[in-house]
Amino acid sequence: MLTFPLPLRNALAELAIAALDDEHAAAALGWLSAPSEAPSASVAARLEAAHFIDGEGLLAVHVPHAARVAEHATRALRAVRAYEPSRSATTLEHAARATLALWNEGLFFEVHEVLEAVWKTATGATRQVL
């Protein structure tokens, strides 16, 4: 299986995870999934900050991966739509809900990133399970 260059993989993962709780990140994923016209100013700012685009569109270094970026962003958007947040969820419950949505879309690196963030501060049996 082909993988993305690490900076691109990490940026996509960060955006996908952020999009679970941030509509602006979700809008940025939406543009990446179908970049037919110039993104809105807020989406452009988000994508430029993550080094996806410059003023002309997708960065030249990412152009060879454009189709796979669009497919990945589409799967991430499906995960965002499937995600069921809960205002009363603990950090671990939040992570479980997020990883379920991401896992079902085959976004396994993103699952790893979500669980690792919780694992870093967990203790005891919870840390061992994670």
C-alpha cells in the first residue's frame, strides 16, 4: 500500500481529528475532497497554516498526491458525519467515540493519534489497555 509523505500524512491526520469538533477544519476537509474552486478565506487560512495550499492552490509538492488526498479527505468527512459527540463524555469516552468513527473509515493512523494522546496522560489499567 502506498503511503503519503510523512508531513502530508501528519497534516491530514491533524486536520481530520480537528474536524471532529471544529466546523472550520471540516470545511477545510471539504475543500480538499473536491478542490474545484478557490477556498473561502477562512478555509484558505486553515489550509495555508497546515501547509496544504499556497495562494495558487494545492502546494506543488502535494499535487502528485492530489487524488489520494481528496479520497482521504472524503473518508475523513464521512467519519466527521458519523462521529457522535457527547457534552458529558470523559476524555476516554470522547476518544472512543472519535476512534470508532475514524476506524470505520479506515483512518487507522488517525485512530493511533487519538488513542496516543489519551495514553500519554492515562495511568494504571486505562494506560495498559490503551
